[in-house]
Amino acid sequence: MKHKKIVMTLAFYAVFMGIFGPLCFSAGASAREEFVVNKGETKEFGGGNYVEVEFDGGKAGIVYGTGQLPNHITIYSEGERCVGEVDTFDGSRLLKKEIISLKTLVTQEIEEIIEFRDINNNSRFDSLIEEDGTYNLSRLDYPIRGLKITNFIAGVPEIVKVNGREISLGFTLFMLRPKENLRWNDIKGKMMDVSGKKIADKIEIDFQMNITRKKEGLELPRYHSTEGSPQRDGSIIMEGEVFTVSLHYSYSIENWNFRYPDSRLFVKMKRGMFMEERSGEFVERGIYANITTSSPRYMELNGFEALEKKRDIYGRSLSFFLDGEKIGKMVGDTVSVVDGENRSYIMVLSGQYRKNIAFGESGYEGFELVTTSAYWQGNISCGESMTASFTSVSPFEVVDATPPWSVVAPFEVAFVAIYAVYLSYRRRD
């Protein structure tokens, strides 16, 4: 009789799962456990050589120009961020549950090193840099000459892995005997491309990238969606993976041939923050940055509102956010050395512009901040850093999301009959 018990128990279980099983959701495939290092040539960000670490749902790396593929340096970090669970209903009927993830992209471009006349002697380049890269020379300070950073020789990357949960990668770019290739013919004149003589002995940039992953409990928004209109109606706690990308870099400039006693150098950079173009329905505030200064001063820039393009902002760091959640930080020069003396310089925000770009198979929208960091004469060594975080949660695999109470009626008679038979067999035993 035991086999009859087993058969009836299985029958009971089958009917039970047939009725209540549709509400069960299984987790998707687990995140990939390894890091992958890629290098070679790429067409991204204008093309060049690249070194990149790929991880689950994201990547981080450096694109740089060579003699055969001239281009400036672009540091980038792309990854997914889980923005919440969406429950889609048809009236009171639950159709599906899904995890929504959006991609974000953070970039830093090192474009030019410019010698300028510091007329007001405040150790900052105060003139505005326009959206097309031209220099607004309506103020006192003005550029004299400089070079586009387009041609490097790369050292061999040194890679260290730790237990599949962390990877460190370091390498160096060398520009030997840099030659002047930019010049301004007078105070109000335009920039000219020139083929000049050696302007410095060496320019070197060292990169150190570290990526870690760890499991954390994530509090995520939950959205109720009917007719394609998601509305937030609470929060959920899910276990996910958090990836943190930390990239530190330092550049040194040796024996720059300064032309005037009041000449200074500045490094022109673009700092970009972007999110997927499809993000609008799930993100209210979009991507924005908070620039903090030593004054202290605090300013919020939203990439989806009009940006103030004519206002100088002085600071040492900026944090960036997605819909109110901090996802990273860029720290300007804080550990400079000029001719052996410790110095620290303020980053000047020289322009703020909206921008749409493409990377890989994704289209992004956001904004770009043009910044400069100025330095006194001498042999210069300075460091900056960028951090970004991403989250990954396994998606739901929906079998059938029909609520049980909408389908119980057709099975009631069968359920009662099978259960009665089960009880009768139990009494006989």
C-alpha cells in the first residue's frame, strides 16, 4: 500500500503545483565569475589601442593613440545598474515580474597640455573653453602654445588577480620627445596646427585600475505598471553583486620649455556622465553631478536641464548620481609635486555641455564637463582618480504569472475528489 500512498501524494503535489505553481519565479543564471582582460585596436572613442577589463555586465579601460592611430586618451567605465522590480498587471491580473537594469557610462578624456599666460597671476586658466573646443579669449589669460596628446608608446600591462573577486591592472604610456603642435598667433588669434620643435623631454602617464565584486543586500524600488506606465509603489530587498571600479592615474611632465616668466601649464580634460537613452520612464532626475569646492560651495548640474555654460566653478572633486543615488566620484589633483615640492591645485570647470554618444551597441545621453588644472613652472607630477559602482541582480524567469485565485474554480472538483481518494486509502492502511 505504500506505493499507493506515494502515487496519491504525487498526484496531490502535481495538482497543488498546477494551481499555485504559476506564482513561482526562479532566479536567472548566476553572474559570470571571472574577469577578462582585452587589448588591441578599437574603433571606440575615435579609435586607437586599448586595454580593458571586462566583468559581468560591464567593462572599464583606457583607449589611447599611437603613431599609426593618433588619438587622445579616453578612460571609461561602463556597467549596468539595477533600478528596481517592475510588476506588470492587466487590471488585477499579474502578467509578469521583471528586474530592470540600465547601463551608465563614465568617461574622462585627456586631450591637451597647454602653455598659457597667467596675466592675473592666480595660477588658474580663467578663459572659457567652448563646446567645439575653441578657446574664448575675452578674458585676461590666454593660451600661447601646446600639444595635443595623440601619440603614445605603451608599457606591458601588469595584471594581478585575487580569488576571482578582484583584479588589478597597471600600465604606463610614454610620449618621448613631445613636439609642439598647437600655437596661437596673437592674443585674440585662432589656434593653429603647427609642426614644431621639441617642447618637453618626456610626458608619462601611469594607470592603476582595480575592480572588486562582492555580494550585498540591495534595497531597490518596486514599480506597479499598467498599460506601460510604471509607478513606484514600494521597495524590495534582493541580493545582488556590486562591482566597484577604481582607476587612479598620474602624469609627469619633464623639462617643459616655458616661453615666458608668467607662463603656466594646464591639462585640458573632459569628464562625461551618461545613461542609456531608454532610461526616461524609470528615472526621474537623470544623471547629474555635484561639484564641491573648498569654499565650501555646492552646485548641482542636471544633464537634462539647461546648463550654465558661462560660469567658472573651482573645486577639487565632483560626485555623480543616477536618479538621486551616488554612483561614482572624480577627484582632481590633490597630490602634486613641482620640482620636489608638494603642491595642490584647484580644478577649474571651463564649460558644461549636453552630449549624446554611442558606445558598443548602446546609445547614451548625458553631459560633459570641460575642466582644466593649472601648474606652476617646473617638473610636474600629479595624480587624479575616478571611481564608479555598478549593480547586478539575477533576472526573474517568469513561467506564468496568472494569479491562482483566477484559475482555482475549474480545478476545485478534481482537487476535492483526489484528496478524498487519498484519505480513503489512508484509512484502509
